[in-house]
Amino acid sequence: MLLLVACGGGSQISDTLPPEVKILPTIAALTPLAIPTLLPALSAKPLPPTITSTPEVTLSANSHLQSGNKYVTQGIYQKAIEEYDEAIRLSPQNHIAYMKRGIAYVRLGQVERAIQDYTEVIRLAPSATQTYVNRAFLYYHIGQSEKALKDLQEAIRLEPRLVEAFIARSALYNDLGQYEQSIQDSDKAIQLAPQVAAGYSNRATAYSGLG
């Protein structure tokens, strides 16, 4: 079992940028796929012409970004992706647009495309710690636990007090049978956020695993 981030009524991938998303760690089942459902390899597309960044271009890109956000709140994810596509075309260094598009892909179940966008966020903004956590959830979902672990380790290296990363890593250590490491992470999570039940739950699971 691996930690998810609860947003509103359900457990979803978190996004630190929009204020309406609250990080509320909880434990929820997320079973790795026995046979990962991967999208077909994306065909190479010709590069779009370079667009000179001007205040007008930036304003237009932000307009498409906001339109995409509205579509997401309405649950119209494909239209949101189209708006984010245009924002990225106009402002290809805008890591927020990639992050938002990645979230829309997650909502559509297009995990591989979401991973690609989160990877681009990390390339453009290497200190975006929450993106490592988000990508870790997706790697876990397709059965790539080692990559998930690496992302959580990097998130903790960048932000040593990131509670959800410790909780997620402790849950992942439990899945991997590394109970001592899980207890250490659970202890740290409890120290940082004693009001969060997931730290205690993960630690209890680890103790049970040790026998």
C-alpha cells in the first residue's frame, strides 16, 4: 500500500501550485499493475517554429493556462490538455503548464504521458520537490518501485521536512519488505507532523512485518 494525497473527496496526485489543492496525507491502496498499461511510443513531431517571448505572448500563454485550469475544474480534461498544449507552444519554458497538463493526463489515466510531463517539469525546475513525489506515485502505479524510491529520495534531499515524501517512502519501504527503513521514515513523519495518522499506520505495518 502506498500513500496518496487526498484532494477534496478522493485520493489524487497532488499539485502544489493551485491554492485549492490541500495536501492531506492518507494511506490508500494503489496496487502496481501486473502488466503495465503503457501508451504506444509517441511518434516524433517536427519542432514548432521558435516564438519570440514578448509581453503579449506571455499574456496569451497565461490565458490558455487559465482556460485549461477552468476545464480541469469542470472535468473536461481533453479540452484542458488542448489549452495547455497551446500554452506550452507559446511558452515552452513554462513548467507550470507541463505540470498542469500532467495532472490532466493523470485524470484521463494516461500515466506514461503524465510521467513525460512531470519529467519535463523537473528538467525546467529541478527544485520542484512535489513533482518528484507526484512522479513517484505514477512510477509505483506502473510497477517501477525503484524509480519511485529514487524520486522520493530526491524529494527528501531537496526538502528534508517534506512530510508527504517521508510517509510515501515509508509505505513504499513496507511494500519492499524493508521494515527498518520504513520505521525510520515513519518516525520522522510523526516528528514533523504528529497529527497525521498515516505515519502511525505505516509504522504499525512495519512493526507487524518485523513480527
